[in-house]
Amino acid sequence: METLIGLLPIIAMFAVMWFFIIRPAQKRQKATATMQNNLKRGDQVITVGGLHGTIDALDDTTVFVTVADGTRLQFEKVAIGRVVE
């Protein structure tokens, strides 16, 4: 019984870490993956590097983004940080 009481603080710390660190990170990662899988032509996006543009074309792993003056750049889907409404 004393061993269980001695392990209780360690178990409590793991539970706190799970709810405050690990779980929110997993939720963010899942939301980002869902956003990247739902990209479509015409979406206004911002890349993880901060580049603003419009999706011109996309396939399974790459996205073509049109930026100023009609410049067309090719990115990996995972490089898309967020969609601008």
C-alpha cells in the first residue's frame, strides 16, 4: 500500500502532463491534418513560412499557389499553415 501511495504523485504528474501538454498538441495536429486534406482550388492560404497566396491546383502531396503578379509556386501540402477566410 505504501508503494502505491509513493507512486501516486508520479501518476498525478503524468495525468496533468497528458491533459495540459500532450492532448492539446494531438488535437492541433489532427485539426491541421484535416484542414490540409480539405484544401480546394481558390482557397486563400498562408504557408508556414508566411507566404500569402491562392491555391491554383493541387494533387495528393503538392499544392500550386499563385502569389503576386501571377507567380505560381509549388509547395508540399504540409507547408500550408492555414486557410484565410
